[in-house]
Amino acid sequence: MFSAGETGEERVEAVAAAELRQFIERIERLEEEKGTLNEDIKEIFGEAKGRGYDTKIIRVIVRLRKKDANERKEEEAILELYMNSLGMV
């Protein structure tokens, strides 16, 4: 019978382990960057709040701007319909 070294099995395992390590290290770097970006965003919201802006509304606007115009209009129409049904308008 052949040993793991003779069949190349050890080499395959080493390559797989190195590849896995690379994936994990890339994820860790991105997680660090994400944390830094989240802190930057938090600072901007703090700055806006300090200048008198409503940060809750800013968050809504940021969320809405990510959406397609048609999707946003549909959502607004449904919201208005529901509010009318409840006598809120």
C-alpha cells in the first residue's frame, strides 16, 4: 500500500488548508473594514444630528434611495392606501 506522501494526499490537504486559510483571512480583513465603515457612518449620523437633522428620517431616505424608483412608488402607494384605510390621512 502507498503512503499519503506517495499518493499526493498530504499535498492536496495542504493546498486545501492554505486555500481555506486564505478565505478566512479575506473575510477577517473585510470584517475589519466593515467595522471601520460602520464607525464612519455612525460619525456622520452624529454630525447630522448635531446640526439638527432627524437621523431616523435620514436612515429612511438612505433606505429608499437604494430602491428602484418603481419599487419605491409602489411601496408609497400601498402605504398611502393602508393609511387611508385606517383614517390616518
